[in-house]
Amino acid sequence: MRGQCKTTLVSMCAGLLSAGLLFGPGNSATAAEALRILALGDSLTQGYGLPNGTEFPAQLEAALRAEGLNIGVINAGVSGDTSAGGLARLDWSLSDHPDAAIVELGGNDALRGLSPAEMEQNLDAILARLSQEGIPVLLAGIMSPRNMGPDYSAEFDAVYPRVAEKHGALFYPFFLDGVALDPDLMQADGTHANEDGVAEIVRRMMPLVRELIAKVETTQ
């Protein structure tokens, strides 16, 4: 009798597993089947100053899953990273075998007054490598602080649309659009979005993220 019960239980579990009902969201079984989006960025992506689970990749994944999409978002944000740093760790980030990528880099280049031309070379190399791997990209731009002077700002801001067009990437002009000037959506440092600010970023970016997913589906 015990052997029969054991056999029946194993059969039931196998059936539930094959139907995708045995495990809930966020487990290793469903994660293995999910489409993966790499979020490659700096502290704005990583979630500086935010409670765990409220950073951009986590909120974006939750929003996509709320729409019934089996998608995981990989947090490849590193606080303080420049475009050069993002390029240097790209190979490591690709070890997760993403299907698509959101690239948000350059803010720290501007804060440090680094060359926009060098930033362009780095972003160009990142998007070229992702294209080589057949990974569609959504490039999120950052606006230069205006205290850097009009010439620097103009040169810096022009990099993102130029690189996006060159590589046929989707383009979101300003990662903090609708958030940066609202103190209710920013942390006290005036640089990073708070939890509500991240939710607004996700809401505004979602149409382009859906286009990014559609690009993946057309290539599979």
C-alpha cells in the first residue's frame, strides 16, 4: 500500500511539474524557462539607496510578470560604474545568456567630466558586442549635468541617439524622465530615484520594453 501511494505521489508531481504548477514564480525551474533581460548599468540600475526588491530590475520584472509574461530581469548594475566599466565586465554579464538587454550607462562619465568621445566608443563597443550575440538592445540615455557647460552637455547628450541609430537599438532618451525634477520621486541626494520614482521609470519605459520583447520573439 505504501509503495502504491509513493508511486501515485511521484506520478502526480511529475504531472504538476510538466504543467508548470508545482513551483511558484521566482524559482529555479521557472527561471530556467523564462526569457532573460540583462539590465546593464550603474547605480540607477543597481538600486543604490533602495530597499531590496524595489530596484529597477526587480520592479520591471514584477511589472512584466503582472502582465502574464514569463520574464526574468538580471540586475547587472554596479554602483559608480562608468561606460568603460560596463564594457570591461560585459563578457561576465553575458555568461547569464540573456535574450535581450537594457543598457543604462554614462551618468558617472558625466559626473567625472570624462570625454564624451570615449564614452561613445565604449557604448558603441557594448552595443556592437550585443548585436554580434544576436541580443536586441534598449539603450537608455542620461542627460549631462548642466554645470558641465553647454559645449560638454551638447556633445554628451548627442552620443546616445547616435549610438542607438547606428546599431538599430530601441532608444529611451532619459532614464530619469519624469522623475529627476520631482522631489517626491527622488532620494535626498537628488541623483537617484526612490522606490516610487523607480515605479514611474518602469511605467514610462514599459512600451519600449514590450517592443524589446517583441524583437526577441521575432528572432527565436
